[in-house]
Amino acid sequence: MDGFPSTAPPPTRRLSADDAGLEQAAALIAAGRLVALPTETVYGLGADATDPAAVAGIYAAKERPSFNPLIAHLPTRAAAMAQGVFDAHAQKLAEHFWPGPLTLVVPVAPGGTVCDLARAGLDSVALRVPGHALARDLLARVGRPVAAPSANRSGRVSPTRAAHVLADLDGRIAAILDGGDCPVGVESSVVACLGGPPRLLRPGGVTREALAAVLGFPPETGGEVGARPVGPGLLASHYAPRAGVRLDATRIAPGEAVLLFGAFRPEGLAEACAAENLSEAGVAEEAAARLFSALRRLDASGASVIAVAPVPEAGLGEAINDRLRRAAAPR
């Protein structure tokens, strides 16, 4: 099992995005190994979702709490819907947004094959059909659900290119299927359809406004049953760089790194040790695609604090601010 071997592990293989690379990646996953794969959102750490030993390898490699459920990825809408029980709301969302950056949490189907460990012992299952053609090609070759949380150590900044995966997981996983940069750059939106109105558990690549347009009403908010998350990405501290994160910064202290958005310039910007602008034009889509890469570069500056200028909540700004709040949460 991948995770914590007792001897020095071999370096992680980097597979090309061609037939040979896809076949190697599919064979490794089928054999119970861990393979990072590109999606339109972020790189996922893929393993056979039907195999508890393979899923345990994900938790070990990521150092992830086992009570946090994983998303199972399927190549087609029909394959995904066979794993869960879809009410009218879930069917409507699946028909409109799959393939794409939306995860649906639904009751597990009686014949569902996603293992209990991947579901964190819950009677629900998190499902997605990714919008990335290379990912769907790989999933079709594997022929079974693939659990694929973000390919980084738990709580750290999510990876949007193969180099980010290597920085966190080299030697801990078998291979990376290199599909270039992820175009969306923030994780999927997670919506629970578990009876009653749908609930937006995690904002992401599909905006609240887009969900409301399809449903005919805005989804509710909230995602825990007691202390247990019912969907992925709901831990309070998540997506965190090593540096501390200070939000809504309007003044910069000497030596801080700065994450900017649009034309706004905080006081004291000249005192910063490093600065990144998510989008000079103030475009949320561009900012989302650059968010995790920019956080990684600022973290590499050696600053003890990353000060974040205000980001508007509209559209994808909600997802960006959700990730930033989790990055800034106590650890």
C-alpha cells in the first residue's frame, strides 16, 4: 500500500497524457496503487473507490482524517447515477452540470460499490463526473469508481499542476498523469440532496447563482451532522499554506507577503516581501484559476504571514473566499 513505507520509496513516476500514459495509470489504479490525475478543478489523488485497502492508502498519503468522506469519480452520468439514489433535484443538477465541477452527495444506492471507508461510514456517497476529458478517459479505462480527493497532504494548498503534486507527495504515490494546468483552479461545488431542499455544502466551480437558476430557488447552506462532515472539504482548517493567513487586509506590515485582487492596493504595500495579484482586471474566474498557485508562491517567499486583500463575494468569489477563510482558520 502507498503511504508510509519503511524504506526509502522510489520517486513518483510522471506519466504523459497519451494512450501509453493512460494505460499505465489505469493499470496502477486497478492494482490498488495511487495515481494523481488532472481534472478541470484541481489534481485528484486517485485510487479504486471499491477497494478499502486502496482508499486507506489515500488517507495515509494525505495524512487525512478518516471521518472526512471522499468524492467518487465516474466517467459518465449513467455510471455515477448507478452509485446513488437521485431525487428530482439531484437528477436536474446532474443533467445540467455533469460533466463538470459539481459534486452531488446523495443516498448510496443499494447496489453501490463505493466502499464504506471512502464514504467515511455514512449512508451517503459523494459523486462527480469531471469535465476534464483526460480524466474521463482514464476513468473509463479503470472501469470502476475512483476516489480522488485533492492530491496534496491534508489541509495544505490544493494542486493545480503536476509540480504541485510532486512537491507534497513525491515518493508517497505511484504516479502522476500530467495533464497540464487545471483550468478552473478551485474544487468542485458540493451539493447535498438527502431529502428536503438541496444544500450547498461547499461553494466551488459551479456558482450559487448557477445552481439557483437550474433549481428555481437558491440552495440552502450547511454541511455537518453533529461533528461529522457529510461531504468533502468541510473541515474548518483546510487549503492552508505553512504561513499564517490574514484576511481583508487594508494595510500591510513589513515583511508580510500579499495576495491582491483587482486594482485595490493596501497601505504599506511597498513593505511587503512578495506580492501576487489573482487578477489585475478583477475577474473572479481568472482569480480562481490562479488562487492555489499564488498561495504556494507566496508561501515559498518565507514570509510568516500572507495578507489577503478583500475579494468580492459575487459569483466565484464565494468559492475563493471560502478557501481563504479555511486557509486562515486556526490549525
